[in-house]
Amino acid sequence: MKKVALTVSGNRYEIKLEDEFADFVNKDLQEAGIALDRDNNPAALLKAYLRLAKQNNSYEDEIELLIETLDGL
């Protein structure tokens, strides 16, 4: 288990996650512009969430297209 920690509006949040997932979360937060070593504003966290939501939606669309393609075979 690894700890993921970030600060938002002066409040520090820490959570333990499985090692691989923690590495993914840390990397994704940093790529989304979230600083793990200093305070972040809530808008930055919202943007990071929306980035992941958009990515998830794109994956769902791709999966649906694959299912339709496979059903057509």
C-alpha cells in the first residue's frame, strides 16, 4: 500500500491505495497540473476530474464501437 496525498485550499488529504493504483493516481494528478507538494485550488482538482471523466467517456464510446463491430461479424 502506498499513500497518495494532496492539499486543497489548505486542507491535506491522504489515502492509502494499492501500489500500482497509487502510482497511476500520482502520475495522473501531476499530468493534470495538480501539485503534490503544495496547496491546490479546488478549480484545479475539478479540472483534473473533468479530464478523467472525458477520458472515461471516450473509452466507453470506443468500447461500444468495438461491441457493435464484433456483433456485426
